Amino acid sequence: MRALQFSEYGAASVLEVADMPEPHAGPGRIRVAVKASGVTPADCYLRSGRFRDMMPLRLPHVLGVDAAGVVDEVGPGVTGVRPGDEVFGIIDLAERGGANAEYAVLAAWAPKPDALSWEQAGAAANIETATRALDRLKVTVGTTLLIEGAAGGVGTVAIQLAAARGAHVFGTASARNHAFVAGLGATPTTYGPGLGERVTALAPDGVDVVLDCAGSGSLPDLVDLAGSPDRVITVADLNAAKYGVHLSRSAGPGADPQAVEGLAAAAALAQQGRFTVPVAAAFTLENAAAAHQLSETGHARGKIVLTL
């Protein structure tokens, strides 16, 4: 099969599409013929070597943690799914990759709703991440939540999932994205200096909890807004511990429990017309370097996907 991999750490130019043996579905797993697969900031960190000490890899490494496709193998012990079914899901996150390929083995999945295109369904990792963070923050009916970086891949999903729980959501974004963020269900404001004053003007009673999806260095301000570091979670800032903030991750030491139940919940909301996945851009596997470059700008509006 064709797969996106890198044999050395470096810039996006180290990416290459290579032929490699197909994986097969083991116990509790399914294999899909991939239609679309996501690109996440973590993929770029792995490729660049930023995570090499924390998460050493055996090179060459195939990237990608989520995929949408058609089931073509069902492993032992798996029930409720059969070849030909359309699904979306995530790999075993401990393996840190493998989904940016013609075939991918999924460890968690849900039926793909008709309301989502293949490209939109390639966002399972963002759904799991957002659900995991909202669970840890105990977001429920009446919670006032601020999302830093609300226009990105995780932020756009978190807005909708939090709103579906009955939360009142505020989201930071550039001025050009305010209407976009508002359309997803959040009250928008601009990030950067003066954020505290702007949020206080919008929410005089303050915010209960904060989810940082941007990793832009704003954690001190976000802690001040929340009133305590234990009311702030980041999924993007590797300096979180310096400020007493929890860095939520789904694999490795200190990982939070994976929130794979979020996949089915998001699918149900999509069928009700209450959830969608904004796609920032779709690239072919051969143009994956451009996808990584867009991700690294930090200005992608929604999910970046690769199509096969």
C-alpha cells in the first residue's frame, strides 16, 4: 500500500509517500480502506523531532491517528461491524501513527453519519481530544467555558460539543473568524493583550473553566481569568506544568483516559443537524507537505485532511 512516512526528522520536505506492507486487523481491531485521514499539530511535532525525547519513534514512521473509510477486515472478538460498513475512528494512540495510508487499523470507531462527508469524518482525533478535555473540565449544563483558539481543528469541535452539553461558550479567534466562531455556537472575542478585559465585558460573572487549544503562550492570562490553574486545561502548550496547568494527552505517561465514546455522540449530533466538522483544506497524500505547512502556520480554520 501507499503510506505517508518520514525516515528522518525535519521540515515538511522530509515527508514521502512510499510503498509498504499492508497492516491487518488483530483482536479487537478493524481495518479500513481509507477515504480520508487527518493531519494534526502532533503529527507535525513528531515529524519535526520536537517529541523525539518524550515519544521516541522507530523510523521510518507512518503518520496519522484518525481515518474514515470502508471496513474490509474485522479482527477476532469484534462484533457489530462487518466488511463494507462506512466508519470513522482512531488508531491505537500508543502507536502514534499509521492512519495516513491506503489502509489503516482502527482501535475505536463509530458508524460514519450520512451528514458528514468523508473529509469531515476524518476528524475523529479532534472529536476524541475535545471530548476528553470537556470531560476533565466537567463541562455540563450551565458551565461557562472559554476556548482559546476556537477556530482551529479542536476548537471548532469543542464549541459544538460543549454547546450540546448546555454550556455557555466563549471563543477566541482573529477578527476575520468571529462570524465563523459565532456560527458554531460560541460568543467570539479576539485573543492577545487585553483578553481579560474583553472576556470580563462579555461575561461579567467570569468564566468557570478554560480550554486552551492554541498553545500560544497565553496560559498565565488564562489562569488569571479562570481564577485557578486547576480550572484550565491545555491540549497544545508543552509548558503547561510551569503554570500548574494540566496538559491533556491521550497516550504516554500521565495520559488522560481516552474519550472514544465521543465518536458515537458526535455522529448522533451530526445526524440531528447539531454538529459538523469545518474542513480547513483537503490535500492528496502526495501533497501532504503542504498540509503540514498549513498546520504549522497555526491559522487553519478547522480540520486539515488528506484524501485517498
